[in-house]
Amino acid sequence: MERPNLFSPITINGMELANRVIMSPMFTNSAAADGFVSRATVGHYVDRARSGVGLIMTEHTSVSSRFIHGGNRLQISRDAHVPGLARLVEAVHREGCKIGLQIAHSIQGVGIKVEELTNAECYAIIDDFAEGARRAVEAGFDAVELHYAHTYTMADFISRRTNTRTDEFGGDIYDRMFIHLEILKKVRALVGPDYPLFARISAEEFVVGGNTIVQSRIFAKELVAHGIDCMDVSAGVRFDDAPVRGYSDQRGKPGIEYPDGPNVYLAEDIKRHVDVPVVAVGKLGNPDFADEVIASGRADLIALARPLIADSMWLKRVRDGRYDQIKECLYCTECLYERHDPEAPIHCMRYTCQNACPAGVEAPIYMDLARQKRYDEAYRVVQSENPLVLVCGRVCNHPCEDLCNRAKIDDPVAIRAVKRFITDALLERDGRFPVPDVAPDNGRKIAVIGSGPSGLSCAFYLRKKGYSVTVFEEASVVGGMLALGLPAYRLPRDLFEKELDVFRAMGVRFETDRKLGRDFSLDGLRDRGYVAIYLAVGTHGNRRLGIPGEDREGVLSGVAFLRAVNLGEKTGIEGKETVVIGGGNVAVDCARAAIRLGASSVTAYCLEQPDEMPAHKWEVEAYLAEKGDVQCGWGPMEILGEGDGVSGVRFRKCLSVFDGDGRFNPVCDDGQTRDVKADAVIVAIGQSLETSFQDREEKEIPRRGPFIDAAYEGRTDRPYLFAGGDAVTGPDSVVRAVQGGKLSASSIDRYLGGDGQVVDRKIYRRELTRAVDETPRERTPMVTLPVCDRGVCFDEIESGYTEEQMIREAGRCLRCDVLKVSRL
């Protein structure tokens, strides 16, 4: 019989898992008020589901609204929680992953001890667990785990150290497990015999007077005898009454000082005494060690928590043999205890910038190379994960900076500005950018439809692999929204052409003025020998307001307005009182472009309050510095005018924009209105998929709501057809579109028999080349054109760093990926 390994399937009471890796329950601090699932909760688990783990076991979710740990904890304490949890399940299932729910109860959260609970309260706990399990099944979870370990109520009941009761809930080990077995029996009766039930126990408490493996063997055997299908074996409890306070809890979350898998021997011991699968947990992020645990039979599954925080794609990288890409967990526990904002959801504090970058660019590596003036190498580090280096050095929304640990000392490192300097320096020195190596032509043709950031990214990576790639673009210029949506003061056209020259030098072909459904069809491309097609058509359509007067002359759509500006067409905005409707980046770009085109006045109106506006804060500030105006908290009711023309806009007061679940659901007061004079109105409330090509392609292009239906890595229900970017996700950032193109290139390569490895192997080690300087130093400001000069032309606003400024700024990087910052 072949030895099992991490990627061997396993079945647990009818639940088939594709591999032996479980995402271990770990508090995410992401729940909305009253324990409801938030978008952050869904995003956290979906990111890990995409790695391909066999099972996600969702964090401790409280069956009680009173007995609950502190923090933003999930609850399943009432039926109202079920719909949100069902959305979580649906989102994870969409990624092809199974998901279970760990349910728990915490008297420690309210400072109560076991002996202080009344007899009635103890029986109520049994009912709470049973109802929680019922709701979990109703929400669609594939399994339920009963949390009988660590710092929670059930751990206190089973421990001989904390349970001193003398009624039916206390006594020897058999008496102390009375409540656990009653919970299990009631849950099993509710969910039926074929529903997978897990139990997590602390096999060793590592504290004087606490349970040892001797008691835990008995406990585990009784749990299995009464219906548990899988034993999740952890260790340690938190305690406050011993000289070595905290040691036991640390053993439950072993740090860097422990060897790999310090608690595996406990799982191995329990496995010898039960006849169900056993899970090992605790510092198992070394893939070779984890695989050996399974292969040697010491445990049946391994559970990972912190390694999947450090690198959500850990399992995918292991499966692909790309150990060079793994962001190795340093087991520092800072994700739990030392985040910038204690209220923020859990995230790794060692790879903050790289994990925050949707494209996964290794910012610390290229910052260090730039500091050493090794600009070619720095450029290639970025280019390996993001081929639009110049573009993102100028227009990226830089989420990497939002999580920079330097903020603990002074200000985040200006990562985008350093990236921009790298491209400026190369153009000044060489007049061009480095062209990556391209594999020999393999004779297979790929069609990419759309030349925005997603299409360009897909074309780049496929061409590197030796495919013949042709990019079809509807417009007369290449670049999609980069060329047609971004004003030149943000992204100069001549510089963007230098970036496109890299693609041309690689052999990517561009055909402009070629529209799907008008000039060619999907079937036609297939007939011409294209073996795969990537749809990256963007969201060039305009969302309508749906109010009277919207079709009057003088009402322009934001996307069409910016397109006209970038193509040098007349907009008719000069000298007009202009109102821009919308609070996003497109609206701000429209407003700033209108100022430059000579509008007599420009005012933006949006539903959101200033701190809710989706536009980047720095873009709004720049707009205000150009003497623009923003009026927040107002929604349009009607476009006013006589005949066909525009004379103004009637607005109503917006009371709130988002509902309790954080979803867009505006509430307005029709009794509070305002009429605003306007000669021109630009509507920029969002973008939509352009559907004019659908007439001929409707049967071929799958839809999900208003967008194309495609999986995370670009696959659709047509084997040859892939899609990504804004056409799939809706309007999003440039760097997210780049990542979508890269993932789809990998999927296309696999579909055509390749290994899917489109990113070069990493050649730079994570190591220090100098001592890290933690001395407080201000962030180097970016020099910009004076405000008085900005309205007269579309010249680039930012002038960039000098080399001295860049070296100073890059030197502020703390290299968190290598070490813990000592002074924090």
C-alpha cells in the first residue's frame, strides 16, 4: 500500500477531503457587531480556501451571546446569525473547498469559574451547543467541531485543576466529562449519524494539577465511543495562578524557540487509542516535516493556523514544489498580539507589505536592491510578479504602505515612490526597461481580448512561456483604462509607451480597433487556431442613476468623459458650472480633468461622508488643493432643465450608506433636498461590463450577475475560455487586475499541459545586507507641481525622488520579513 502524504485524500464519516491539510481554527477578530459575519471574515477564509486546503475549520464561534471571549468574535447564538454564516459557506464552497465550524462557549470571557455556574446554567450550556450545531448544519457547514480545549468553558470542565464541582458535573475524569458527552449525544441526535463531528482537546495542559495524556486518552476514547468522527489534538491552557504564568498557553502556540511539531507526539499517542482520524497541530509549517508526520502514520491530518496567515497560498506552493515562494512563518505570534490596530482583523506582521500587495511583490527585496543602486535587479524583482512596474510606480493605490510596520515608529515607507524612482532611473540611464527572457516558441496561439492591466499581465506571462500571444483591443490605442481612463497628469502617455515597448520586444502582438462581436467572434478565433482565449474586456460601461432627466444633453458619463479627454476629443466642458456625481476615484479624476479643461467651477457630490468615500484620500486632498469642492452626504433625485438642456441637479440628504453587514444600502431623506445650478453634469457612480458584444457571444460567455462568471484563477465553464480583471470582479485596482491576469496565465498554461509556473524562481534570499536602523525618521515627501500651475495643463503632477531621497527612503525599510523589530 502506498504511503499517504499531505496530498492523499481522506474520508471522514462520508466527508471526502482532497488532502490532509486543515486550516486550523484561529481567531480573526473580523466579526461585525453582535458576532455577525463581515466581508472581512468572508475574505479571510476565501483567501485560504483558494490555496486548496482540504478543510477550513472556521474559528471559535460562540454558542452564547453572553459567555464569549473579548474581541470581534463570531457568534452562532441565535437564528439571525445563520444567513451570514451561510454566505461564508457559499463563498468557500465556490472555491471548491470544504468548511467546518468550531463552536465554543467561554465563561472566562466574563470572569466566571466552573464552580460558580448554577446547575441550571450548566444544563443551558448543553442546549446552547446543541442549538449552535443545528444552526451550523442549517447554514450549510460540512462539519462541526466541538471546542473542548484551551481557554474555553469545556476545557475548564474537563480539567482536574479547574473543575472542583461536587454535583453531576464534577468528580473524577468520567464525571468531569459528563457535560461533554451530554453535549455530544444531543448534537449527534440533532445532526444525524452521517454528519461529521470533530472534537478539539488539550491532550496535555502543561500546568501543575492539570490534565495529562493519561486523562486525555480516557477522554478521547469516550468521545469516539459516543460519536466523534475525528480527534483534533492540541495542547496547553491559559492560566493565571502559577509562577510560570503563560507557559502552557505558549505551548499551545509554539514559538520560534520550539522545534518543528513539538506536540505531534500527543496526536500520535491519542491515535494509538482511538479508531478515527487524528489531527496534529502546532508549528507544522515546514512542509517536509508535515509530510513526514502523515507518511509515518503519526497523525492522519495536520492543521495549520499561523503558517496560513503568513502565506495564504502555502499549500498551493507546496503542491507546486515552489518552496522558493513560501513566506515562512516565523512563529512570532505578532499576528495575534502586536498588530498596529488591535481592532484590525488578524494579519501577518512579518510580511505585511508583501501580503497586502495583491500581486505579492516582494517589496523588502526590491527596496534593499534599490538602496544599493542595483536598479536592473530591483526592477526585475517587481517585474517577476507585476509586469506594469512603471504604471504601478505612479498610479498604484499602494495597500502595501497601509500595513507597513514602520508606522509603529513614525510613518510608513513610501514604497510606491521608491518603485517609481527605479523606473525613472532606468529610463534616464538606458531609455528603456529590461526585457525578460522568453522561452522558445511552442507553436500554440493564445488570444487576449482587452489590453488593460489584466490583459497585459496575462499576455506577458504567457509570452514568457513561449506562447504566441495576440492582444485584441477595441479602442485605437493600447492600454484599456490605463490609456483611456487615467488622465495624463497621473500616467503620462509617452512613459506608458515605454512600458508597452517591453511587451512588443517580447513578441506580444497588438491589434487595435478590433471589437469582439463586431470584428471577430470566439468561434472565429478558434477556427483561426487560437487554442485558448482570455477575456479581459474591463468595465467600460456606465452605471446609470435611474432618475428623471438623466438623458438630457449636457449629462456625461464619467468613463466616456475621461475617454474623450484622453483621446483629445472635445468635451464641451470649458466655461461651464460642472457637477460631478460620485465619490470614487473615477469621479475625482473627472473633477480634476474638468478643472484642467477650463470649467468655471467644479463640485463633486457623493452619498458618502468624507471618511467613507471610496476615492483614495490623497486623490481627494489633491483635488481640493486645486480649488475643487466636495459635498458629502447627498444623493441625486433629478437632473433639472428646460427642453433638452441641463440647468441643475436636485439632491436629497443621505442618512447612511451601508447597512449593519457593511453592504451598500443607502438610506435617504426625501424631505431634505437641495437644488444645485449646473451647466454640465458628469455621472461617475460606477462602471459595468460592456455588453454590446453579447448579442453574438451570449451562449459562449458565462455570466454571474452583471459580470463574467469565472473562478479565482480565471477558469470558466468553457475549457478553452478564461476571464479576469474588472470584467469578473467589477471595478477594482490596477494591481488586482494584474494579479488576475497572472493567475489566468497560469491556468491557461496548465490547461494546455504546462506546469502553470509562470513566475520565475526566486534568486534573492531573505537576508540583511546592512544593520536595520530603527531611529525615527520622517517619510520623505514627494515633490509635486505647485497648485497654481496644475490647472493649465495635463503635465504629470509628481516629479519623483532624487537618488539621495530614494536611498534615504528605501533605507527606512525595517526588513520585517527577516527579523522582528527590536524596539517595538
